[in-house]
Amino acid sequence: MKIFNVLRKRITASAQPCQSAGSLPRHSLRMLLALSILLALLAACGDESSSSVSPEPGDDSSSSVIPASSGDLQSSSSQKSSGKDKSSSSIEVKSSSSVSGMNSCSSAVESSSSGELHICDDGDTLTKERSKTITHYICDNNNWVEEYTVRKDSLDSLAAIEKNKEHPNLDSLFAGYDGEYFEFEDPRDGHKYKYIEFHGYTDDVGSHATFYVMAENLNYGKMVPSGTTKFDDKVTEKLCYVDDEWFCDNHFGGLYSWAEAMNLPKVCDSVEVSSNEACKVYADSARNSEKMRTIVWQGICPDGWHIMNQREWTYTNGDLRSKILWEKNAGYNVTGMSIIPAGGYGGGFSDSHVRTGFWKPSELNAKNANILYMSSVLSSFKNSGDSDGKSMFESIRCVMDANNTLTED
């Protein structure tokens, strides 16, 4: 309106009361034309609108959009305000009708210029919070598509691990399993483990099969600090996450190099086992690829138990993840395996909430061995083809030798 008043005064001052439009000076005519255009724009758009026509995903009216991350959430919306990204350290709650800081006029202009209404721009991301979950979306072909969902009951534990200032709450680690948990006490150190009977049908066996497997990672041996370069072959040595033995003692278990896990001298991490006399005892037992697939090798498991082999892992296809700790694609633990993302070590601790790896008793070559790798990105695991450097530190699961139809045929 200030612009309107200025233009009106200038035109009035330039024109005589009896002058017609045709006799007005040229600059007055130009000003009058500008005023007309301005008034038309103001009538079309009005002042800035507080909402947009673009809907947001989901139909939960009580939910809220979180356009920025907070601590443990890694991905966030790329919503903008005045051309600048919003701060990633704050959480702003918007109603389900607000989008990207645009007013209704600018949204309408963008839509009309392209010939169609755009809900979002390809590549944009956002998160939507509900009562029990937080869902991450990505914009694809101008529409919001669900990418993955995080359950809130896992977030406190994730945040605690990330900060390394407190220990995560693992009270719900075994939740979701309707079967029976048994208990085994390792006579070597008195450590107690939950274990389950895994049973069912698999095409790999062709009939009903059962075996007993620990529902926790093995935790045996003496903790050594990360970065250790000299190892004692007479002692089982382990790493604990962030050099904190609490993690070893509370379900994360120890992290071991491949040779350590197999109870072999450290040199077996850097040579082919068949080429070195110190590793020959293992080489003789795993003399061909089929034997390596089904080998019963005790390693550092307690007496009467062995390191889970490839055939046993193949049989465990199903929901193996725990309900807690996973950043994405957490499981429901219906199988009772309660697998958590314990991370690993290879020059530094990493990925405690993203991945886990379990050594298998099978060597690939002089520097690498087979591993069962599970990540939060995939909802299932790969049981063949994955490998890791033998000198990396990973987890172990132990299977009972007795009452195992997979090793008896």
C-alpha cells in the first residue's frame, strides 16, 4: 500500500485536474501502468499465506513432520526457509498441511509453470513421527515414498551408544520370542548364556531338522585394548566395544580376529592355513569346500559347542534381528536369535547400530575368511560370498554339538 500511495501522489502532482489520460505525461502513464500491474498481483496472491496445498505422506492426523535430525536420527527432510537449510540440531513440528516454507502464491506459480502440481522435489527427504514409529520418506517422481521405519523403543539405546556416555538399555533384548529360552553356564569363567532350540523345515536339509544355538554372542577371554599389535597365542584375547568391558559382559560379546575365534595361532590371520604347520590342524579338518560348509569346529566355544557353520546359518533364514538397537529395519525376534548390531573393529570401532558380522569356520584365502554379514539396510542377510579380512574383529555364535540333525546326517 505504501507503493500505491507514492504512485498516486506522483501521478496527481503531474496531472492537471482537467487533463485526460491521453494528455498525461509519458512518465505518468508508465507509473499508472505499473500501479495497475501491482494491484493485480496483490489481488491474486495477497499477503504471505501460512499454508500450502501440498499434502504430506501418511494419514495420521496426530503425527508430526520432523524436518531435521536430533542426535540419533541420521536422515532428515531437506525443507528450506528463505533459501537456507534449517538447522540440523533442532526439531520443528509442523502441521500436516505445511511444506518446505513456501507460501501458497509461490507454490501455485511453480505448479502452473510446469503444467502440473508438484507435491515434492525429487531427492528431498523428510521424517514423519507417529506414536510408536518414525518413518523416513524420500521424494521420487514428485511423490513421497516410504524409505524405512524406525521404532521409537530402539532410539534411546542408539543414542546412548552414539554418545558413548552411558550404556544402552537392553531390557527388551529378548522380547518378541514366544519359545523357551534355556540357560548354559560356561564352566571356564561362569558366564551364562541364553540359548534356544531352532527347528523347522528347510529345503537345504529336505526334512525336519533341529539344533540348539546361543541367543547371545560369545564372550570369552581376556580383554585387550584396541590397537594391540602383540598377541599371546596361549591366551584367548578379545576386544570390547569402545574398550569398555561392559559391552562384552552385556550381550554384545567379545570381538575376535578370525584366527583367535578358531583358536589358532595369530599367524593364521595372515597365511593360508594349508601352507603353515601352525595352522595345519584346521586345514586337515576343512580339506574341501563342502567340508568347510558343514565343518564342526570348536574354536573358542565351550566344550560341547562349535562355531556356527554355513549350513547352520543357511537354516536360520527368518527374522533374526532383535527389536532394539537397529537404526533401520529392526526385527521382531520371532526366532529368538536376538541378533544385535554389535559393530566391529578394523583400526577403529564402528557401526554399532548399523551392522554385525559373525565369523564362519571357513577360510577364503591367506588374508580373508568367510563371514555372515547383517546390516540395517537389508531386511535379510547374505550367507555366501561375504568375506572380511582375518585381522578384523568380529562376533561369534556357538551351536551345541549334541541333538543337531544338521551335523548327524
